[in-house]
Amino acid sequence: MKIRVKCFAWAKEVTGEDEIDLEVPEGATVADLRDSLAERFPVFSGRMESIAVSVNQEFAGEGTPVDAGDELALIPPISGGCA
């Protein structure tokens, strides 16, 4: 099944896109999405624990199911501010 994922911050820099399409198995979960992402973009494999995933605008755990019509997003940690 093909899913579309929105990319923010350095995830966007790595993929070079605002949104990417990934292939995941039917009945996929967030864990499957992470596996597919790391396979396509190996740089993610070492940083996956720091990336939050949202499904339909809610933070999602590894076992959360994903469907083709869901709104999915990768949200890396963001730092900054002023002194």
C-alpha cells in the first residue's frame, strides 16, 4: 500500500521534499513506516528514536495502524530560541 508522509525540519532536508510516498504492507503500523523510511533513506536509521510520527494530527506510537488515506507526518526535534 502506498502512503504519503509530510516531512518537516531536517526530515525535509534529508528527503528533499515536503511530502514523500512510501510503500508499506497492508495493515501497516508506524513501526512499518519507520522501517520503510530507513530502507529508502538510510540516514534515518540512526535517528529514528528522535523522530515523532503523527497520524491524523495526533502523535502515534509504534503499534498505531496507518492507512493509505491517513495524514502522516515526520516531526524531528526542533531546538533554538534566544539567549
